[in-house]
Amino acid sequence: MDSKLTKKPSATLTINNKQLELPVYAGSVGPDVVDIRKLYSDGKVFTYDPGFTSTGSCESQITYIDGDEGVLLYRGYPIDQLAEHSTFLEVCYLLANGELPNPEELKRFVKDITYHTMLHAQFDRFFEGFRRDAHPMAIMVGTVGALSAFYHDSTDIDDPVQRTVASHRLIAKMPTIAARAFKYHAGQPFVSPRNELDYPSNFLRMCFAVPAEDYKVNPLLARALDVFMILHADHEQNASTSTVRLAGSSGANPFACIASGIACLWGPAHGGANEAALKMLEQIGAVDNIPDFIRRVKDPKSDVRLMGFGHRVYKNYDPRAKAMQKLCHQVLKEVGATDNPMLKVAVELEKIALNDEYFVSRKLYPNIDFYSGITLRAMGFPTSMFTVLFAVARTVGWIAQWTEMMEDSSQKIGRPRQVYTGAPKRDYLALDKR
Ligand code: ACO
């Protein structure tokens, strides 16, 4: 990747009676960055930024977020336009290659992905090792990591062609693995991919067909899943993507790197929030119980949070949440569940929170997870599959970011420093002297 940073007048830092000139760069849009790479060698200090709230870890040309304005762009294209007009595989091509494909390029890409949907026959044995009640995300972490055992020697990460093949394999095989995790959990036999179906229809069929009865794909639900995946495809340097980059920075196998991203995504502060948001709506149960719940959220002594609200970057309405809310209403109408009590609770909760001083002053708006759980439940997925679906969609973002890192000559192994506040050097005391 060629750097597109533009040099700006440098910044001066005065520290320990010394003046340091720090280069400043501008990207194409967004805030400038202060280059502190020489801070330790020239000034003998580190920066301290737990949670990386003010730290840029890389140059990237994939996704742009303006959290204050509620803007999300994939390669420059607004998320709402892509959700309205594009397909998930077209978005995969865009994220991976930088431009929208022409018809011929798209046809070839879809063929390449479709070609890789099957899993090695021996791969299925991995599932047998898990308890039937294993969480599907636990199965995902294990089995996607296991892909590295199948494609380790054949994946030369320094060869761009092999990197592309690894990307295609991941995008193609994730739905097959995710559907198997679901089937294993449900105690049903695995359903093989059918390559004449499009990507979301194939996934729905692998999840819901049974030997006794095939599954007739509802095109509206297939389109809803496609849009869900577009909305979740990438989100610049979030926790799981940074995990993938950090794992990849050591030169690790890409399949193992993606498994590390899945592990990070699982947590309730990240991808697990859609599961947590739905559980919260179920616990609240009825509109009448909302005031009491809000009281508990606002109580400084309680650690109850309004799940599906708030975001590290968005201090405005999450643009994905708007599209997700629209999708939610469409799906509930299609399956005849418009009087779903959880939807009623969600709509009322959102209304109250958007007008409540506590949430307004902290700029806490609904994020994508607030409505995604209700939508996926209406489509027939159990709660435990929500984060798995997120992982299937985010795989393209992870692998596009990993590839960009591999092509960036300025990247080094990721290795943050620390401020040590533990015991200074002391001598070992023999056991009988303690
Ligand atoms: N409900 C209630 N209060 C909240 C919430 C929430 N969901 N989120 C933040 N706050 C409050 C905090 O208590 C804090 O208040 P204080 O200043 O009085 O102490 C203030 O808002 C700032 O909160 P932080 O935790 O510092 O914000 P941060 O940027 O670190 O957290 C996060 C972002 C983790 C997403 C947080 O908003 C949260 O936990 N939300 C709920 C979980 C969730 O929906 N996660 C999904 C994120 S989107 C995604 O991964 C796809």
C-alpha cells in the first residue's frame, strides 16, 4: 500500500526541558495525526492511552467513520447507499479491492467465492469434540482456528496470490462453518452448501433445512440477511479488527488471526452486545417495566447498562442502527410479528432514552445491536447465533484489514508499552524469612 499521508506543519512538545518536533500528517478526511514514533528514542517518554482512545495504530484506506456526525463510509461509499443498492458479495469485493466491480469482475468474484464453500471432509470431525451445549461462538473460535491446520503449508503470506486465495476461502467457508456450529448445537445433521444459491440464501438453507423437509428460502429474509451482513462488514480499527492486525503483525497464519478476531468479538462490550441487548429486552418484558429499568441504569451504584446503546466512536446516532431499525420493521412485517412485545419495549426504550438527560448528556445513542437481535430472532435464529452472524459478516473486514497490513511496508510487530507501578527491584527472601 502506498502511503497517502500529507505532511502538515509539525507540533512541538516541551518535556523534561527539551523541545521535540513531532511530524503532523493529514489523511484524506478526518482529524490530523501527530507522529510520535520517535518520542521514546528522542524524549525517553511513552504516551499513556489505555483503550487507545487517542491513538491511531495504522494508515488505512478501507473504512472511514465520523463518530460526531454519524458517518460510515466503505472505500468512500456511504453505508446507507450500499445497504440500499448493493449486495454483500459486491461489498466484499469493494472492501477487499478498493473499487466497486464491473459486471465481469463481480461474476468472477462470485464464482471464486462459490468454488470454496465446501469444507474438507475431515474438518467435520472437529465439531464432534465439542459438547452439544457448547456456545456456537466457542465452536467458531476453535474450528476457524483449525482451518489454519488445513491451509498452513499452502499459505505463503508473502505471496499476494495466496493471500487472495486465503481471503476467498475465509469469505466462502465462514457461512458453512457457522451453519454447522448452529446445526451441531441444535442436534441436527449438517446441510451441505448448494452453489446454485446466492450467498445469503445458501446460508439460510444450511441453517434451516432438515433431511425430512427442505427449506424454501424467503427472498425478503435472504435480502434482510444480506443487508445485515453489509452493515456489519467492516468498522475500521475496532477491538476485533485490531486483534486480527495485532495477531497478524507477528506473521501468524491468517486463519489463526481471524480466530483471534472471533474471540475478541464474542465479548458483550463488542459483538456480543446484540445477544445481550435481546436478553435485556426479554428481561424488561413489558413497556410498564421500562422506568424501573432506566432508574437502575442511571444509578451510579449499579453496573446495569442499556445494552445496544453507546459507542466508543459514535457520539451521534449510529448510521447502521438507522438501517437496522428499518430492516427490523420489514422482517417483523414479513413474518407477521409486528406486535412483537420486544419490539414494543425497544421502540419505547429508545424514545425514552433519546430524551433522557443521562443519555443525552453522555451522547449515548442506539448502536447497530439495539435492533439486530430482534431482527435475527424474527428470522428464526436463536440468541446464541447472533454474534456468529456478526462474525460471518465481519470476516471480510478482518481479512481486508489483514491484507492491507501485509501490504504496508511501514507496519511492524504490534507491541505497546506500559507505565509500570509495581514493586521496584527487591531481593528474593527465603521461605523461612517471610
Ligand atoms: N448504558 C448506560 N450508561 C452508559 C452506557 C450504556 N450502554 N454506555 C456508556 N455509559 C455511560 C458510562 O457509565 C459513563 O458514564 P459516567 O461518565 O457517568 O461514568 C459514560 O457513559 C461513558 O462510558 P464509557 O464506558 O467510558 O464509554 P466507552 O466509550 O468506553 O464505551 C461501550 C463504549 C463499551 C460501547 C459502552 O457504551 C457500552 O458498554 N455499551 C453497551 C454495550 C454495547 O451496546 N456494545 C456494542 C458496541 S457496538 C459494536 O460492538 C457493534
